Amino acid sequence: MKKKILLGAGLLAAAAGTLGGCGADASTSPSSGNDGPRFFTDAGAASDTGAFPGADAGLPPEVEEQRAFETPQAGSRFVYVANPRRDNVAVIDSRTLAIQSVEAGDGPTYLVTVPERDGTPVDEALVVNANANTATVLRTSAAGVTTTAQMPVVAGANAIAVAPNGHYAVVYLDTSRPNQGVPAGSFQEVAVLRLDPGMERGLLLSVGFRPVSVVFSADGQTGFVITEDGVSILRFASLTGPALVPTVSFYDDRIVTPGDAGMSDAGVAISRDARALDVSVTRDGRYAIARFAGTTAMRVIDLMGRTGQTVDLGTEITDLDVSPDGTFALAALRGQSRVLRIPIPAGFSDPSVRRSIDLPGEVVGSVTMSPDGARALVYSTAAMTERATLLDLAGTDAPAVLRLRKTVRAVAFAPGGGSALIVHGRSEGSVTEPGIDLETQIDRSFGYSVLNVAERFTRLQLTSADVGPFALVPGGSHAFVLLRDDARHVALTQRITLASLTIQDIALGSPPVSVGAVPATERAFIGQDHPEGRITFVDWNTGTQQSITGFELNSRIVE
């Protein structure tokens, strides 16, 4: 099962072994022996189960943290900081460090920015007022003047998803995130907000039980609310008032015979109590796919036709992801040490068009694709192996196994796919225990690795605290990683130059809590835990710093 940690936007990388090379040639035959990765046509998943016995023996489920580069809580030039204690939002000019306090509502708490509208950068933020069941949109002009508009949202709302075109946002209660207490009422309501200047409005809609995420079609005109029941489809142009949004179920809800335990249209039963995992919607909004823990089944829902089918892959699926362009899915088949590439939609019904890659000797538990779908990284969080395999999904490079020297906890691609960050796990015990060797010290340390995909070069960086949020600057030249340990007085950010993989420590005056980037001034900003409010701006090209303190008290101290 994937453990989702919503930190923002994307990091990690991969490259190597072509799946595309065999995708067009169904006659490609397996290579002989088990001495390396092999490509072959999947003529039927059940025909070669157990190809690598023992690869999955006794292992627990995968626990994959969905790490990503932070989405900047800034527009093109201005940074927005919610201040729930004073019912305002501080709007900070990253060029002059001038601050204005803008009244937002009762308890402004959860804030996101709208980075662009129809491709044009904007200075705009949306904040949920936790004590008032409202949201406030803030817009700042080039002259530094901020205007506001307020709209209703659902009780207890703590999550905001903004459509890629910047015209709409969906606000909802995500019960997996911190909130102000679970409210009495329903877990089946979302608010759709129209964000166009002068046309702001909010609509409350009934959806499936317990929304867990919201995704959008590529054009931003349709939203998909992923719930425990299935997918609720929001066609924004058709919404004119409060409404009930029908949910397309992942399950077969027909009455079955008493002996039937659940769905079995592909010869594999799925319990009615099973929960859909790794739910993805294709870019065009046509299909949703999901897996079910402990089963060999992939469930495919046609969101247009409102029909479903179960696809049996013959062995347990431990991870399932759809490519960013929606043309194929990758399924991790840990029991067979292989990854299966499934064309969408042809691969749902025709096993002969599926393509597989064998990785003998590797534990294939999880797969992470780059944002462009050209690369993937294969690894396991359950087997505690210190390796990962890079796959080239668009070219002809052979798969490459990377030695990492520490176990994998989470991965994230840089948006361009050229570099990556791998967050490592650590073993129990003190790093400073007398008499331990270097390998044990490394195993017991926090740390991450930075990967240069083209060179297949990784740099291991041990850290004095657990790896916190991280952000990539526009253009991908630098990344910033936050490290915090209050008990040991660790408060710093690390500036990574991705071309050389060099790392600069930048000490902070207070514990860091957030990081982002401001494109217009080429500065990163680090929000910090300080009673009066503190932000440090870092020139990402030179590493020079400037801090402001006191914006939560309507004051300003520049350091």
C-alpha cells in the first residue's frame, strides 16, 4: 500500500532499459539464462507465474511515501503566509521584502497558490478559513495591491486542489490529514470554487464516501474526486448549483449468488470489503484503474460508459501507476521480479500486447515514473534492499541497477526527469555508538541520494536530521532540502546544485517548516517556526540569504 505524504510537486529520476523497444515487436523472444533483465511478450500472465520463486516470500506490503518537490506557495513574485492567530495573510514582496497584512477570514489555515491561469503566471492564493467554513482568494497586482473574494466551503475542509488551467479549485475534508477536529456531519461533500476574477462562486456538492484525492483532466475542465466508493466526476461547465454527483463505482454492485464472495468476472474474486489502491485517472479522463491489496486483480473503469472490468495479471500486484500521458500503465509484480507495461486501453483485454521486463535477482515492489513518462525507477521498501533499477521507457538504454548503500524509503523525480532525489531509510541504533564500523554508521544515519540520470551517478548525502520537504527551482538548476530536529537544535536547508551534485549547508535561525521558489526574483524561500513569523530568502544562483522576521505582528525586521 502506498503511504501518501503530500509535500508538493516532484523529484527522483531514472533512465535505462527500454520497454518501448519490444513494445512494437510481438515476436521479441526472451534471452536465455537468468543473467540480466529480459524483454518478452506477455502472452498470458498465468503461464509463467513463479518465474523467480522466493522473490516475494514472506515480505510485507510495500509502503511507498509519495514524496514530491514542493509546489511553491508563491505566485510569480509574491509569497503568501497564512496567520490563523490574527485572521490575516501576510503578502511578502520577494523583490523588496515589503509586507502587507490582508484580512482573510476567521482562522485562515490551509493555503495554496494558483501559479498560472491559462499559461500566464499570476500572483494569487486561496486559503481556507478553518473557523468559518469559507475560503478567501487573494490577488496581488504588479503594483502590490491585494484584493480578496470569499466563497463557502465544506465543514472541516483541509485540502485544496487547483485545476491546471487555474479556473477552478476543489476544496474538501481529507481525513488522512490534520484538521481542526472531525466535524459532525457528512464525509461526502466537496466545494467547487470558480476562481476567475469577478466571477467567483462556490458550490457545495455531494460525492462518494471519504474523498482521498482530486485529479483533473489535462485541460482542467473536469475534476475527478477519488473516494472510497469510486470516482465522482465534476464537469465544471455543467455545474450551476448544489447537486448530487453520481459516483462511478470500482465494485460490481450487482446482487450475486450466496456463494459469491465478490467480483470474479476475470476469474479472480475481489472481496466487497477490499479497498481500491493506487487509483489513477488517465489524462483524457476516460479510464480509472486501481489494484486491490493481496490480489492479482486490476480493476478498470470506463468513466464515459460507466462500466467496469477486472483484469487478472496472474500474480499479486504490489504497485500500479499510469503514465502521465495516459497511454500505458506499469504494474509491479513482485512475486515474478518483473514490471508489466500495459497499453491503454488495448492491454486491458488483449494480453498479447502487454510487454514485460524481467529483473532477476531484484525485488520489484514499487515503481515511480518521471513526470514525462520517459523513465521509471523500480525498487522495494519492504525487502530493505540497497538497490534500485532505472528503466528507459522511451529509448533503447538497457535497465541499470544502481547501488545506493542505504535502503529506499521514498523517491521523487525532478519535473524534467534529468535528476532525482531518493530518501533513504535508517536502521535502529546510535550513530555515535563506540566500536561500530562505517557501514553500520551509514545504515543508522538519516540521508538521501541525488541522482544524475544521464550519467547514472548517485551521490549519497548523510544528514543530521530526517529529510523534510524539498523544492526544485524553475528550470531545474537547484533544489533545496529542509532538515529539522528540535531536540538536537538542527535547523538548516541544503542547497543542491544539480549539474555538479554539490551541496551547500545554510543555517537557519528557526526550525524550517516549508520551502518554495519565486520565479520572478530567482529566490527560494524557507518558512520557519517562529512566534513572530520568519522567512529566509535564498538567491538560488549564488546562495546569498536575507531573512525577514515579525510579519505575524505586522512588523518587519530585515536580517
